[in-house]
Amino acid sequence: MTMRTRTDALLLAGFCAFLFFYGIGQFGLIGADEPRYAQVAREMLERRDWITPVLNGRPWLEKPPLYYWQAMLAYALLGVSDASARIPSAVDATLLVIAVYFFFRRFRRGVEVDAALMTASCTGVISFARAASMDMALAATFAIGLLAWWAWRECENRIYLALFYVCMALGILAKGPVAPFLAAVVIVLFAAATREWRLVARSLWFPGIFLFCAVALPWYLAVQLKNPQFFREFILQHNLARFSTDLYRHRQPFWYYLPVTALALMPWTIFVIAAFVEPLQTWWAERKSSPTEPDYELQFNLFAGCWLVVPIVFFSISQSKLPGYILPAIPAGAVLLAEYLRRRAEPSSKAEQAVSKWLAVLHALVAAAPIVPALLIVYLVTEHRLPAGRPMLLAVGVAFVVCAAIAVTLASRLGLRMLRFITLIPVVLAVAAVFKVGSAAIDQTLSVRPLAIELASVESHRLPVAVCGVSRELEYGLTFYRDKEIPRYEAGNVPAEEHLLVASPKWMQDVAKQTAGRRLLLLGHYAPQDVDYYWVAAASNKTPSP
């Protein structure tokens, strides 16, 4: 291993450790999906069942098993915890960064570190690398697969084509048929843009198809045999119906993914737009020419552009939209930008220099902007607003200094050669601020973990817990932290035995009705999420209080 390789390895390891793993369990699981997926993996591990996802003892067939398998391994090695539930996504993000590095080192040497660190530091990648969800697994397998396909297209080595098929199989195990479908659309669109239709036929390689089937089909066949309702629930409801209808109430406007993609690509958004437009202009100007040899540099940019656009357009058509859906497109932005740096590190004309300076100013504004909400994260999660006065002035002042430093550096003779280094500074500052300043507030306000700890502290013995009038996030959070199914009063599921009840104060009248004739004792109020918790006696009223 050369000195440069060792330096690159240490640099990537350090940034991946900080961006993906640092403070990974500092606050509890957030939302409804994180604790739900984490609980499914725990129940599968407890049952030693690697086939059927299970939640509250019943088959839960909304998602494929790749994340669950990874989480089960993490639980087996490290025990069940918030950090263990999130480690699979952090590992997947790290593998993605490593794959980007080695791809560029082999095929686009000179910017391999830039490409890897730009991928790692995209807001979307950092966010979902720290989430107990399927999105990072899909994005990583999809991106590695498309890079492998291009490697085969450029060097004709079928090892890369085999890797492409294996990655697509892992993608379908990560989140379903969307992975191979999107890859096929990207390849067809690229073939149309370059008028190389033979690429489509050549990509349909029988040994690769066999590999795909060998990796993906065993689980799908096994889960269908054990659960005859699987096809209806997973394919018809959670894929086709989710795409074509607003069955799960995630409707957003058609243009929703434009701002979401711009935010997910931060801090690189401005330069990614420039990197996308430039090769598109070149291709449009040369589209009628017939070169004797393919221009791999231009074609690779077109391929990355197709990769960026296809998921955005596809999910914009969908009637159900969530931010994580767009994650497979984000690595394409980093890839385009790395290629842009290879071409434009030293502008050759005054016009190009002027454009670079304008880009430098816009980029500096976008790159420094996240520092403000990061420093004020406590106000955002507790008061849902940015404060006025001194805190705001301090945050804006820090962001302004960073913004000015970035703009001056990029406008200097060093130019784009300093882009990676100077832009990573606000990324590191923002991530550090969120965890140093905001972890406690995030934990108390957005996670159920502190409430679960508070409930445990008032028990003299372990009791069931029920809820009434609370969010799905709180319900699923308690399911994970109590490791028990949480019945809902409003659904008619009122436990007959002694139990604890977590309820919204607005539902007090319903609570009184449901517990009529039973002792009800208010134990406390959890202010960060505005819920009360009670002790409810058994229906016979003979059970002693805690």
C-alpha cells in the first residue's frame, strides 16, 4: 500500500466514522418507521426466523428483509439498542463511499477522494446513513450497481456486469422491484441518448440474470410459501397501490422532489446543477454528429445525468411521496460533480473564471446556510421556529464568516482545487453542532426513549402499556422500547389487567369513559411531547397500585 493510498484510507475512514457513526445512539429512534423496523428485526431474531418479517407476533410484509437481516446481525453482535438498529445504514453508506472511491481510482483517476467525500457529505446521505430504515441500503446497492454497469460498459470486463446483477438483486431485497426497474430505465434512456441500442441487448446477460435470480428469488419464494397473502400485501398494496394512489396519505405536489433533491445534495447543490447542465449542452450541440469512437468522458456524464434524473421523474409521478424515496439519485450528483472538477479545476479563459466566481458565491451561500439551523436546532425541535435576538445573530454571524471564507477561497487562484476542503468545513461544523447542541432536545422531543425511561422509573413491577389519542410515532416508539405490543384505547383495545396508560390531555374524556369503574391515577405529565401517563387498575380493582 502506497503512502497516498494509506492517506486516502485514513481520510475516508475518519470522515465516514464522523459523518455516519459519531453519536449514532445519542438520541432515540425517531418517527414511526425507525422503531417499527427496529422492532421487526428484534422479533425476527427472537424467533430465529429469517424469512417472515414479524411485528407484534404477526407477519408484517410491507418491506423486504435486507435491512432486517443486517439489524439482526448487529443485534446478535452488539445487543439490541438504538445504535445497533442504525448501524446497518451507516455500514451501507460507508460501502457506498468506498465503492465510489475505487470506481474513480480505476476509471477517473485524480478525483477519487473528492468523489468519495462529496458522496459522503451530501445531506441526504448523512441523514439516511443515521436512520434505521431501508433507504440507505437501496441507495447503496443501486449506486454500486450502476457504477459496476458503467465499468463493464467501458472496459468490457463481465465481472463488473456480474456485480451489477448482484447489486440489483440486493436492491430488490432492500426495498423491492424499484431497484432493477429504475436501473433498466436509466440504461434505456442512456442508450437512447447515445443511440447505442445494442447496449440494452448486451446488458441482458444470461449468467447475470441467473445470478440475480439466485440471490433475490429464494427469499421471495420462501416468504410467499409461508405467507400466501405476501403477493397481495407487498406487490399489489405496498408497491403498485402506493405508487398509483395516495393509499398511505403521503400526497405531495408534482414538483415536491425538486426542493427535496436540492436539499439532499447540499452543500454541493449549486455545483451539481452546473455539472449537470454543462455536458447536457455539449451533448445537445453534438447530438447529430457520428463519432467513430465513443467519447467515454461525455457519455459517462450523460449516464450520470440519466441516473440523477430518472428517480426524480419516476417518484414525482408517484401519488405517494416521502423524502427517502429520492435517495438513489443523490450519489449521481456527487459523481457528476467529481467529473466536473476534473474538467474545470483550472478555468482557461476569463469568461470561465467569471462563471466560476459566480458559482463560488452561490455555492458559499448554500454551503454555509445549514450552520444556522444546526446551531439553533434546539429552538427548531422544541419551538418549531428560529429565534430572534442574540442566538440568531450569533448563528448568522458564524455562517457569514464561513460563507465569506468559502467565497474568497474559491475565487482565489486556488479555485476549485480547494472546493472539497473548504466545503467540508461547514459540513463538519453543522454535524458537530447538531450532536453537541441538539441531542438532548431531539431525544426528548422527537424520540420516545426518555418517556419510556420515565415510565420504567414509576413501576414497582413490569406492567403492560396502552395509549390513547397519541401519535403513531409514540405508539411504535413504545412498542420498541417496551418490547411489547401497545394497545390503543380508541380502537377498543383496553387491557383488562392492571396497566400504564399514555394519553393526550385532549382525550381525557374518552379515557374516563373507557376506564369507568376502575381506579385511575395520574402519575405524571411528559411535557416535551405533551402527554399524561396514568396507572389504571385491573378491571376487578384488586390489583395493588405500583
